[in-house]
Amino acid sequence: MDLKAFFKLSYGLYIISSVSGDLDCGCIANTLQQVTAEPPMLSIALHKDNRTTRAILESGKFCGAVLTEEADMNLIGAFGFQTSEKFDKFGGFSSERDENGVRYVTDCVAARYSCEVVDSVDLGTHIMFIGKVTAAETLCSDPVMTYDYYHRVVKGKTPAKAPSYKGEDVKADEPTPAKASAEKWQCAICGYIYEGELPEGYQCPICGVPASKFEKIG
Ligand code: FE
């Protein structure tokens, strides 16, 4: 099978959030889709190991927030490469709580949809939730982030638990990074870029991996 064929599918980039008791959970996903208009319903497929998935199973509620092109690796890294169990993902960003009690980020977000789960499908590694939209709101008119933009311009990576993860051996055609005077290192796990000589004992501020996981890109 030509795994690169899957790079031809277009996606957006979203923060999917939910609540589990007192714990606000959230993760990055690219698989949010509108599936019906009357009534408006969305589907989302999330990995079973995600804390957010467990929160949705418990609460029956989730919120989908559409990221804009302004979203940087601090935001995407916090929600995409950490676990809600150990890390306060919402801490560094502005957020609101929706009508269902689910917290959602308002920084670099174009719209949000609050949903109640009406059905779910076990897909093996992932669970697909079908959610009826109970509230929707436009937050700004900035251009929204596409998955292609995320890989080409933000130069972000795909977390291993994403439905579209292809492994490190299959990479999209990435343009060579722009030349700069200082050397640049990129985290192989989350895509965070460090400019300058990597200090000894350095850890990625986004996903926490050691300096050995950084690749020199300039
Ligand atoms: Fe990282």
C-alpha cells in the first residue's frame, strides 16, 4: 500500500476538549468533521489511550475548537504532546467554559462547537464519537489552520496516537528550512525548534524529551 497516498487527504487542526470530574482535558485532533446539518452533528475519532477520550466516554460531552494559522507550537505542543493527567494544558492560554461545563481555548481559535455524544463506534485503536451540536459560536475571522499548513509552515509533527500517523519512515515532502545565521535544532517528537547551540541536559519545553531527540535542521 502506498502510505504517502494518505497525505493527499486534507484536514484541519482542532482542539477537542472534555471534562472528567474536576479535570479539564483536551487534545489536538485533525479528524473533526460535520456529518449532518439537520440536526447539526459532528464526528471525531480519538485514540483510546488519550485522557480526553476517557473524559468523553465518562461525560458524554466534548467541545471542538478550530485552530487558526496563528496557533504556534506552544499551543499545539501543549495540547498535542502532553497528557491532561500530568499537565495543566489550559494554564498558559485564555479559555472559556461552555454550556455543558466543558472548557475550551479561545486563543487562536476561529470557532467552537459544543456537542453531546449520541453514538460511538469502536475502531480498534480509536473510538469515533458522533456528537449532536448543542451550541456553536464564531470567535474570529482569521484563516483557519489546515493540516498541510501545519506541516509545511509550522513544521509540526504528527503525534503517534493520531489516526493519520504514518511513522517516521514515511514523511511528507517537506521544503528545506530557511537559512539563518544561528544553528537550528528541531524536536523529532513535537516539532519544536530551538535556535542556537543546544545546551547540555536540555529538555524540549513542549514535549519534555531530552536533547538527543533533537535533529539539526540548520
Ligand atoms: Fe518536543
